[in-house]
Amino acid sequence: MRSVAIVGAAGAVGGRLAAALSDLDLRLGSRRPAAGHHLVDAADPQALAEFCADADVVVNCVGPIGRSRPAVLAAAAHVDAAYVDAAALGSGEVLPSGAHGRPAVVAAGATPGAS
């Protein structure tokens, strides 16, 4: 695996995910970057595409997920990466992402304070 890009890595869910996956090659992004994080705005398609470049998997931990999902999913598809979003809201379905049909797992199931 080349890398896992976590969008929203400075938040509660993204930070815990980054800690849990610390043995992998991680690329951490946030709109308020901490040490080792890249500045990335989920509302900026160009910034998202640049941040997600070379990632095998893009994990969306940006809230509210309903607003960020389309843009982050599009960025993952653009770089032909698999996509996972950490929200509990949504269909929970697996969709194709990218030209090679990489999976997109929508609503993997984390709701801060409830899960």
C-alpha cells in the first residue's frame, strides 16, 4: 500500500483513526493543520485532488459528512483511490470509485458521542 490519506485528521474521529493506523504510510490533512498535517480544505476540489494524489485509500473524517462527501469522493475517484467515509449517516453501501472500480464505502459508521 502506498498511502492512506485522511481528510479531517485534526478532528476527534480523524485523530483517533490516524493514531490507530500509525504503522501505515499516512497523509494527514486538515483545515487547521497540526504538526505533520497538510493544509487542505474539503470545499476546494483542486486542493483535495492534490492532497489525495498517490493515495490508495482516502478516508473522509470531515463533518458534516453530507456536505463533504461529494467533494472528497470525487477527489478519491479522480486519483483512482478507494474511499471510506467515517459517518454513520447515509446508505452504508459500497459504490465503485474511480476508473478501475475501486470501492467507495459510504457511511462506515462513526458518530461522535453515539458510537
